[in-house]
Amino acid sequence: MSDLALLVPELILAGMALALILAARRIQETPVAVVGTVLAAMAAALAAGWVLSWGDKTGFGGMITLDGYSQFFKVLIAATLALTALFSARSLEGDQVPRAEYHALLLLSSTGMMLAVSSHDLLPLYLGLELMTLCSYILVGIRVERPASNEAAIKYFLLGSFASAVLIYGISLTYGVTGTTDFAAIASALSKHGTGSNLLLLVAIGLVAGGLAFKIAAVPLHAWAPDAYQGASAPVAAFLAAGSKAVGLAAMGRVCLAAYGSEARFLSVVLAGLAGLSIVVGSIIALSQTDMKRLLAYSSIAHAGYALLGLVAGTGEGASATMTYAFFYVFMTLGTFGVVAALGERGEKLDGYRGLAEQRPGIALLMLLFLMSLTGIPPTAGFAAKFVVILSAVRAGYMALAVLAVACSVVSAFFYMRVAVLMYMNGPQEAAPARFPAAVFAVLAVSALVTLIGGLSPGSLARWAVSP
Amino acid sequence: MNEYIGIAVSFVLAGGIAAAMVALGSTLGKKHPTSEKLAPFECGNDPFSLPMGRLAIKFYLTAILFILFDVELVFLYPWAVVYRALGSVGLVEMGVFLGVLMVGFVYAWDNGALKWQ
């Protein structure tokens, strides 16, 4: 029974999801679902911190682990869940999405995410990632009346199934080489092989890295992201951009360090390739976007590349740099999507931002803060996050990659600041947006606060960002 | 390998005789076909049909609900085999599992999936 205590946060989320499903027909018109989801997310975050006080532990035959790394990401996932649920209200009303089911899917997807970040074995990792993606396929297509939404869901589903197959193939090859799926056992089996001697193992590692690269939308496995984000409602796109990416990075970090650590040199090459391609392709294609969610999708692809820079080093310090990046990225991207979602139809197109500063100066200022953070301009968290990952790449000897990252940061300033220019230097063309609900303000306030604190005191996370 | 040669020979012989019977029957025999004679003999549905045939979408929902119970049974069988070894913890765990599955069923029922309109 003590094993179950390791999964208290997951159990809380799953329990709330079941309760919402049971009561679905009776709470459709009430705010019960959103309140329940936010409460469950808070309880899960508290529980994640509380179980950590027992010290590091493993359970379920070594499959599930409890350490600072897993609990860090669990708190982050809980925050993503709560913030997404809070700013979903408007898009749910507009499209008559069943609320109870929507929130239950968010909860179950988060349960899968939490399971994935706490697994210490390839099989529960796969299981968690599958639970996460299966729920997100439905979330992307939940606006059944819209053909674009259905199309996005089908595309995401087909590509996602392919990526899952790649991942499970890598897992099975790893099992073939080492005879185990447990991370520690894989590491000890690999230490007996010579580094780089087993071609099959390198293929296996490449396939696992590829499967995980899909979850974080790193080039060349990024093609689903722009279509899925565009077709999904803004809150769901935010949930994918923040949650799926954080979990993919967490899994990638754990797999690289705990399981395949002895092949660090090969992994560095693979990750450096993924990171470099993502940064360049994401930043350049984003330049030509006119749809806000597509723009943010390409931005998220570029950010996946930046976050991977930390893992390239293959050290614990590099992994904590990636953790810091993931943490700040989640809040700044949720803040940006929060503004997009609150503006409704107007927020979808880049032109909708014309003259926003004149009509809603406060909102425009917050949007400017998030955009600055996404670009990486001090004093925002985006700068602190980019600084630590680029520093980590330099320390690992990837000087060219670091220069490329800085250069592409400058390129990205163009498309982020274009939105700012539209907001501040153009006259309004549309009627002023309706007043934002209080819940959306809460999301924006929390995200802005984290973005500012992270920028002003970049070391504030260092205590918690402990690598596995 | 030697013990398999006999089996191979009997396969070849059986296949050869069967093929010879069919070939002789279809070349030497007289044919007076009628539509009744050409119909598949007592084989249920028409085995060949064009793919334009329509199936009510309601069957899809029923099939999904069927999978719910199917999965349940798949897990119940191995559980029943080791039931004594698991003891009361196993009983409670299976109860929780069935409960979770039932939530899905209740949801479907509640939302009218079982109404045949």
C-alpha cells in the first residue's frame, strides 16, 4: 500500500476526472467542472510537495520513483492544468464544448503526464505518455462542429500514433540489447558494453529520442504542431505547448541521464542536431506567419530547441538548466495563450492585435511582457532561461550551437516584436474586446508574476531544479 | 528433420488428390448452371458485395461499449487464476478496476448511448 502513496498526485487527478465523468450530465451548465479541476490541481501540487518530504523513494518494483526531479515537474504540470482550466471558459462557451468531459480529459491527460515524469522504467513512461497523448487527440478535436478542428485532430492522431510506434520500437530494441526496461538496470547493462560499440543500441537510442522529440515538437518531428495548434482552441493549444513540451523534456532528460548515460557522446550529437534544427527552422518559418496560433506553434518549436540545449551537455547541470527553461517557458507561453484565448476570434489573427494598446492598455502591457520573455529580453524570465541553457551549451563545448542560438534569438525578435508594433503603433480596426473574466486575469497575473520574478532573480528556482 | 518428411509427403499427396478431383470435375463434368445452383451453399451472408453498403452508426457505439466489457473480461481471467495468491488486496484492487470501468459505462448510459433511436 505504501507504493500507492508515491502516486497520490496522480490519484487525486484521476479521482476528480472520474467524479466529473460520473456527474457529467448534471454539471454541464455550472462552473463545478472548472472549480473541481483547479482544486484537484492545487491538491495534486501540494501532495507532490508533501510526499517529497519523505525523501527519495522508489516503488512498484522500481518502476515509479519519487525524487526532486519528478516532483518539480509534477508541480509544473499541476500549474499548467490549473491555469489552462481557468482560461478555458470563453472558448468553451463559444463552441458549446461539453465542460465536464473537457475538464475530465484535461485531468486525465495531466495524470498521464505526471506518471511519465515519475517513471523509472521505459514501460510506465510509455504508458504515461500514451495516456497524455490519447486525451490530447480528443481535446484537439473536441470542437466537433468545426471542420478545421477535426482535421487537426486526425493529423495529430496519425502522426502521434506513428511517433508512439517509433518510441515503442526503440524501447523494444533497448530490451533486446539489455534484457530490461528499468533505467538503472539499462545503465548497468550498458556499462558492460564498450561505448558506441553496439549499433543496435545506437538505433534504439535514436528511436527513443525521436519518439520523445515528437512530444516536444522538435524538428524534424514538428510537423503536427502548427496544424494541431491552429485547429485546437487556444487553451488546448496552450496545454499542448506547455504541458506536452515540459513532459517530453522531463522524459528526455531522465532517459538521457539515468538510462543511456554511457552513450552520452552519441546522445549529444543527436540532441545537438535536434536543437539546432528546431531553433533555425522554428525561428525562420515563424517570420512568415499571419495566424497567431501558428506563429506561437513555430515559436514553441524554436523554444523546444533552446530547451534541448541544456540536455546536449549530458550533465546534471545541463539538465537543471533545461528544467529552469521548461518552468519559465510554461508560464510565459500560458500567459501569451491566455491573452489569445481571451480575445476570442480577434486573437486568432495577427491583424487582430492592431491598436490593442489604445483599447486595453493593461492587456497590451502584459502581452508585451510575455512577448519580451519569449524573445529573451531582460529583465524577463525568458532571458534568464535562455542564458542558462546557452551557457550550458558553451560549457559543453558546443560553441557554434550557442552562436546559432543567439543569432536566431535576434531573428525571433522580429516576429515577436511585430505583434508589439501592431499593438502599440497601429490604430484599432475592430471594436474593443469585451471585458476579460476574472479567471483570465488571475491566469495573466500569475504568469506575469512568475515571468517577472524569474527575470529579476534568476536563481530563485535553483534550489528545486535538481537533476535526476 | 527426417520425421517431418512423412508429413510433407502426406501434405503433397492430399493436396494433389484434392486438386486433381476439382480439376477433373470442372473439366470433364457436365454443367447446367441455374442461379440457385450458383449461390453459395448454406454459407450465411452473400460473401461478395460492393463496399457501398451502409451500416448504421449506432452499431459503432455498441461495438465500443462491447470493448468495455471485453477488456474487463481479459483482465478478470488472469486475476481469477492467481486469486488465492493475491488475497484480499487483489479483491479490492479488482473492485476498484471494475468500478472505474463502470464509471465509463454509467457515463455512456447516462448520456443515452443505449437508446436505440
